[in-house]
Amino acid sequence: MSAIDRLLARERSALRRLEPKEARRAVDRGALLVDIRPVTDREAEGEISGALVIDRNVLEWRLDPTGPDRIPEADSTDRHIVLFCNEGYASSLAAVGLHRLGLPRATDLVGGFRAWKADGLPVTPPHSRPSPRAGRSRARRTRRT
């Protein structure tokens, strides 16, 4: 077993991780669902409607209810927070970090975004953008006509 696998197992023992349908019910009861995936992943795979997007590198600052840089939803240390990444690895470590910050109800989504989607829960599709090449070829055609 690798060092990161041992660390994940140890850290996850402090969490009550939620399966996708459990997470959906928690959100229905007022939990914050927080997407910590990079923008490239959100653009490629889609998003969960209603999830707050908070970059991992500022997560603690935005969710600390005692801090000046918090988001309005971070209004209590008792707030139930469900983090997710692509597959549920980075979000586990982030949730444990929130515990250390004084947010004992922080947890994460088992299997992450991909498990949520695989369970048939609602997602918004990826953003479709024309490739840079397609944009250039259209511009050329426009100039010729």
C-alpha cells in the first residue's frame, strides 16, 4: 500500500462520507455542496447544478465562518458541508482539513462527481466550446464571403 493510500485510509476514518444519493438528501436538507475540481474538469465533464464552486487553494478561507474572506453561506461552524472532486480522493483530504479548521460536519462525496453522475443524479453537461482551429476556420470563411 502506498503512503498516500495509507494517509487516505487514516484521514477518512474521521469522516462520515456520503454516497451520492445520501449527499443529495443532505443538500435537500440544507447542506452546502461544494465543487473543488479545477475549471478544466468542470468544463470537460459538467457540473452539479446548485453546487458552490470553490477552488481548492482558497477553500479554507472561503468556508471559515470566523474569517473575513468567507462566503455568505459559511455562516456557522455547525454547517453541513459536502465536498466533491472527480473521484473522491482530494475531497477527502480537504474535508479533513476543514475538520481541523473547526468544521466538524464537513465531509465528502464517495466517488466524487463521477459517482454522482453514474448514479443518474442531475448534472449540467460540459460546456461546448469550438476548438481554436474551428474558430480560425470560421473566421477565414467569413472573410471570403
